[in-house]
Amino acid sequence: MELDDAYANAAHIPDADSYPEDWTRRAAAFREGMIEQGLADLDVPYGDSARQCFDLFLPRDTPKGLFCFVHGGYWLRFDKSYWSHLAGGMLRHGWAVAVPSYDLAPQVQIARITWQIARFLETVAPMVAGPVRLAGHSAGGHLVARMAVPGVLPEKLAARLAHVMPISPVADLRPLLKTSMNAQFGLDEAAAAAESPVLQRPLAGLPVTVWAGGDERPAFLDQARWLAEAWECGHVVDPGRHHFNVIDGLADGDSAMVRALLGP
């Protein structure tokens, strides 16, 4: 369809097929180390289906707060097991880190996935005191942006949000109507608009930083810019980073990405 290539990432990234294997390897090694230290609580349920569960990684001392990372994959693929290592950066700074899985399209609609991520946050937030910071990548960037919209989270939980970082987000779902993927999403104009953060407003006073790689596909650079402009929030274009490695900074406590997350 008209926009299939515009929203295709792997076809334009060298050695794209190697990334999932590398993510899986690094994530498994990270989990093993955290389990050995007694600092991992795995497969904690937050809903009725098998995929509605999360992993919680804890720092050695009392957590400074809770950081949650929501994965991408066009709401169609992947789960929490690919991304555990991305907890490393915030853990180094003393934050507990939660990484959820969620049900996927076409078994559920995108609006239902948004609902599930809200239920995940309602489940994990009482487990860790203090502020809550969120990041999500690609489809996960869409999901954390939706959490920043008034009325999606309960008021008391929303008040704990200290920073939200949509990374290479799909912020306007309407272009996806012109992709073959929509056969699995089942979006129409109304549903796409209702799930588009770019058409909404964030919680008043909530710090938001939209992050994208400088070597992203033009469509994703546009998506990030559209959200940053609509929300009048921070916007970082990370030079030399593409859609698959733009998230690497989350694993590094010294990265600019982690420093931004820890900022106001």
C-alpha cells in the first residue's frame, strides 16, 4: 500500500535481522545476573492473559522511584524478554525498573493495548514508592505518550509521573490506514484519531521528551517532530542512531538518554 515502505524499518537498516538475536542474548544475560543477586521478580501478572505480566528489577538500596520501559514492534511482535538489559541505566542510578509484555494485534485492538498498559502501571506503581518515569519505543512510544494524556491513568497515579519519554514514537496513527499492517490493526479513521497522542494534550506540567534517531526513516522523524510540536515539549534527534539502536542509551547510566530521563 501507499505508505508501506515509509513505515518499514528493517528493510533500511544494515544487518537488521541480527538485532533481535542480540537483544535476546543481552536481555537473558542481564536477567540471569539480576536473578543471581536476588534483585529480580519475574512474570508478575497484571491481567488475565498469559502475556499480561511484567518483570521488576530492583536496585540494591531503597529505590529512588520507578522507571517503566514499554517495548515496540508495531503492537504485533516481541515481548518483555527482549529488553531486560535496557533496565541497566536507570538501575545504576538507584531506580527500580519494570518491563511489561502485553497482548498483541490482531488478537486485540490497539485501544485495548493502551488499556492494558494503564492496568500494568496501576499494578506495579504501588510496589515502588516515589516518582514514576516512563519510556517506550516505537509502538511503545505511542503507549507511554497515551499514559501522559489526562484521564488515561487514575488521578493519583498520574500525579506521580515525573517524566515521559516517547522514543521514535508512532504519535499519529492515521497514516497507518495507508499501510498493509492495518489489516491486522483494524483501524478506521475514528479509532486512529482516538489513539493518536498528537491530537491530544499531555498532563499539565508533565515533563516530556520526544527522542528519535538521526538516521530514522523520514516518517519516524516526522512522527517525533509532530508530537514535540503538538505538545510543545522537549525534542532530541540523536545523531547516527537508527530505529533499532536508538534505544541503546537506556542500558548505559552515563548516556544522554538516561540523563534526560532523570532530568525535570
